[in-house]
Amino acid sequence: MGIVMAKKTKSALENKKGVSISEITNTSKIKSIKDKRKTGINTDALVASILNKDITALSRAITLIESKNPKHLEKANTIIKGCLPYSNKAVRIGITGVPGVGKSTFIEVFGKHLTAIGKRVAVLAIDPSSSITKGSILGDKTRMENLVKDDNAFIRPSASGESLGGVARKTRETIILCEAAGFDVIIIETVGVGQSETTVHSMVDFFLLLKLAGAGDELQGIKRGIIEMADAIAINKADGDNLKKAKLAKVEFNRALHLYPEKSSHWQPKVTLCSALKNEGIDAIWEIILEYVKITSENNYFNTKRNEQNKFWLIQTIEDQLKSDFFNTPKIKSALKNQLQLIETNQTTPFAAADYLLSINN
Amino acid sequence: MGIVMAKKTKSALENKKGVSISEITNTSKIKSIKDKRKTGINTDALVASILNKDITALSRAITLIESKNPKHLEKANTIIKGCLPYSNKAVRIGITGVPGVGKSTFIEVFGKHLTAIGKRVAVLAIDPSSSITKGSILGDKTRMENLVKDDNAFIRPSASGESLGGVARKTRETIILCEAAGFDVIIIETVGVGQSETTVHSMVDFFLLLKLAGAGDELQGIKRGIIEMADAIAINKADGDNLKKAKLAKVEFNRALHLYPEKSSHWQPKVTLCSALKNEGIDAIWEIILEYVKITSENNYFNTKRNEQNKFWLIQTIEDQLKSDFFNTPKIKSALKNQLQLIETNQTTPFAAADYLLSINN
């Protein structure tokens, strides 16, 4: 109604020269009206609905973030800006583990535990492979049937994107919206392909590594440097015949973790056993996370880390863009090809070639 | 003499308008004469001397590479270009290991073994700390007394520089000159601080990791991801009471190495025992390197790797420069400070801030 009226008023004013429109002093209101007229999206209303914990509004806004339409992205930026003052309040938890470790079952049971104790939980995913397969690790929602049905849970399949950087940006922005929508815990799942674990690690407060006991799996983890990122390692499927092996693995991981220099968080990473299937040890993991938040909030590491993450994403985004701008310039593209040939035939060095390419860019 | 004459002739020609100087058709000769006049450095002569295995000329040229004087760097680039067609012929070996592992003794004994079998050996170093301490890991030449005295060995302390990238560039360029000077083996030593090992790894054909047995040192290596880079691990000081421990460590390292996926070189990294002090197992290490060169030359990995390294340095140099240009712009510097404050106070996102900074740069 208000929008229709505004439209009429505007038309009338436009047709009558010299009429001041100074009565409309709320510029954000004007923008909102204009926005609505152009794309049918009222960003102010959407922000208000998100702050009002309206899941449909949240979903619509995330879809705008994920859109490739520049007009949608403009809207998305307005919405993000509107939500920003209400963000930054949830605990952000990254969860990783190799396929077969039971991530879906774990997240479902962990999520249900959180909603049972009164928390609202959002589950997002970073899946670099989705940009290729167009699939998504959370796409198969049947994997988390109980959590999906839970009114206090919100599950969103991973954003697809051209690059991990693009996916990361969309996920980070989705976190802001989810926090504005009043979710207390944000879980970000990753399949752990390529750099995805590092990416998730750089956007969460707490990084949980799920492991299985036995089969040399322990060393595999060390090899990929993930252990160094973990704030806790949960050895899943620690039930029945597996229990003994799991207990041994716990000792081994604890030994490995103690070899690392103390983290700047002053947090000593914990190793714990759990069975998502039997719902055992799940509450203990939440207790560990609460302890982490308490300790790091007291020594201010919690906020320091978030600020560092923000700075990291700022610098990373700029660097990615600078590189992409440079190497996608047609002149550079063909010159680069030539220079590489000259290097291969010993006629120039990589450094002289770089100097040359940089000189022709200006 | 010739230079004095050239100067006189030039003056005469200049004073007599209309006199053709077309007799002098060798432009490189003219450049060389001009060069000499300007800085007292005849680059052509220096290149000729380097190709003639003149160590004094080699040292002078490396000093030009390391100079901060832009005129010297211009000369250095000319010399490098002159040496390039004669480079690319040595085996480049990276050697790393924690302090106390016996690197100096090992390199001395290994170098002496190589000169004894008729090889000419150059030893360089990458020491990122040298830019801070202005010291150098090879600065204390007394550590390699015998090798220093050897006519077929050339030891050069590490280039100091503002950045690891700068040091790396100087080292890479020094390799070119050493190869032009007919050295068959180039050894690049690193203390293994920060990224220096990755840097060395990206400029050598073969990466040798020196280790000691016992004291949990094995896992320390795994932690830092160095094992993944190693083409061979030599457990040093494998003598006397240490021998038993060293043999156990060999088993453990072999087990760890087999957990890694096969390298694209199709080379299975070797673990070997040695005692630099007692000159034991040193020849075996050279045999391993020869075997590596043979296998990787046959499957063409050797050249592929060098091309990839060249490409890496080209891209790396460009990226470093792009970043440095951007972030050192005064306008960006102050705007970045503002944007970081806006991020900290939840008024903008890292991504929106990046978009803004990129937009004001143009």
C-alpha cells in the first residue's frame, strides 16, 4: 500500500516542476521505495523480517547473495549492511572430516542437542567441488531429516561459485544474515577438498576435526596439516568393537597435539570420543566449545581472531582481484605466453619477464 | 687502452658534425664500451670471464646482483642475459635441517666428495634472518675450511634482502651465473626459518632433508610439512652409540614416507644413514641423487619441474609487485586504515571494504 502511494506521489511531483520534495527527508526510505519499484524487492522490509527471525525472508536474502544478477547483488549488499549491526553474536563452528567419518549424522545429532537446550542452529557448507559438479554436500537434505524438521534449525546447502574465494565470500555473508536472524550457533561443514578446510578455518571461531580410529588415519591427518588447525578432535564411532581402538587413537592424538607449540589462544586442543549414532559424547563436545569461548573471551583472543579473520578476508579479496585483473588483460595474456616461451628457451629469466610484463601493464 | 681510444674517437666524432659512425656496426660492442665508460664495468668482458670459469669475475657479477644501486642492477641484468644460454646445466640440490643437525660439516664433506670425483661445486644459502641480523649462515667461512680452500668449490654467503622474495630472486640469478661458470653441482643451504624451505624447494631439482635420530625430532619434521618436500632424508650422526637409534628412525621415516601419495616424479623418496663427521654414507647420497636425475630425466619430470619452477617465480614476482604497488599507494594506505575501523565496528564487511578500496585505486 505505502509503496503504491509513494509511486503515485512521485509521479505527481515529477509532473509539477518546481515542487520541492523536501518533505521526504528519510533518504533510506526513498531508496527502499525506489528499490522495490525496480526489482520488486524491498530491502528494508527484508532486513526487518530477517531481524524478526523470518526464515523465508532469510532464505530469500541468501538467494540474492548467491545470485549472479548484478542488480540482485546490489540488493544483497544493502541487506547485508542492514544486518551487520546485528551480526557477530553467534558461535561459529567449523566441522571437517574425511568422507565416511559420519559428518552428517554427527551434525544432525549435535544440532538436535543444541536445539534441545534452547539454541537456534544454522548449518552451512563449503564445498569447492560443487562449482564443478553443481552438487552440494548438504543438497541431500534427507541426510539430516530430523534437523531439517526442527523449527530452531536452518540448513542451507553450500553456495556454488566460480572460485573458492567466491564461495567463501557468499558463505561469510550468509553467516552475517543468519546471525542477524538470531541463530546462536553457526555450523560450517566442509568436505575437506583442497583448500576448503583452510577457508573454513579462517571464518570460524572453533574448528572441530572428526576422526575415525585405526587404519593409519591418524597420520593422514597429520600429513595434511589439519591437526594444527583443530581446536578439538572428536573420534567418532567410538562404540562397540571400535571403542578400544578409539581410546588408543585418543592417546596418540593427544601425544601429537602436545608436540605443537602453544597456540596464541592459550587453548590446549582437546581430544574426545563420541558416537553420533548412539548419541554419546555429543554434549561433552558442546561443553568443550563453551569452555573455549569462555577462555578465549576472557583473554580477548576470541575478538582478536575475528578481527584478524576480517583483515585476512579484506586483504585476500583485494589480492585475488588484483591478480585476476592483471592476468585477464588481453595484452598481458598474450605477452605472458611469449615470455614463458622465452624462459623455456633460456632467453630470459622469470624475474626479467615479470619486470617486462609489469612494465607493459601501465 | 681500447677504452681510452674509444673515448677519444667518440669525442672527435662528436666535434665534427656530419661524420658517419657507421664503421662501428657491432652495437653490442658500442654498448659495452659505453657501459664501461659509465660505471667502469665491461659487462661483455665479465660474461666472457665467467664463461672462462674466472671466480673473481663470478664474484664481482654476484656483487652486482646483490647491489642496491639501480645502475649496478642494470649491469647485472645484462650479465645474467649473457650467461643465460650457458646455464641450466648443473644439478641443483637444496639442503635443510634444524640447527645442530650438522649441516655445515655435511656440506663440507659432501662437497669434498664431489670435487674428489671431478665435480665443481658451488654452495649458496638462503637465510631469511640475514635481512634482520645482517648475519649469514655461510658468513662464518671457518665452518667449511677445507671446502673454502678447494679450487673446485665456490662458497657464497647468502644474499641479504628486504624480503624473502628479494633474497630468492638474487639466489636464483646467482645460480644462473654459477652454472655459466661451469659448476656441475649447486648446493643451496637453508636454516629452515619460516618459508625459506619452501623457497629453496621451489628452486632446486633435489631436496635433501638432514635429520637426527631420537628426541621426537621425527614428528617435528612431519608437523612442518617438510617431509612432503624431501626427495631424500639423510639421518646424520649415525655413528657410535647413535647408530641403533638412527636405524630405528630410518624405519619410522620410511613408514611415514610411504603414507604419502606417489609423487608426480614417480620418485619414491629415500631414507639413508650417514655420518658427516666420519665420512660415512656420503657417497651413497650422491648415488641417490644421480639415480633421481636419471629417473626423472627419462620420464621428463626433471625439465617439467624446472619449467614449473620458472613459471612459479614469474607469477610470484608479478603478484608480489602488484600487491606492493597497491598497498603502498598513500591513498590506499589511509583508506585501508579507515575501512579496517569500519569493519571492526560492524559498519562494513571485509568484502565491501575490498570493493571500495579497489574502486578508489583506479
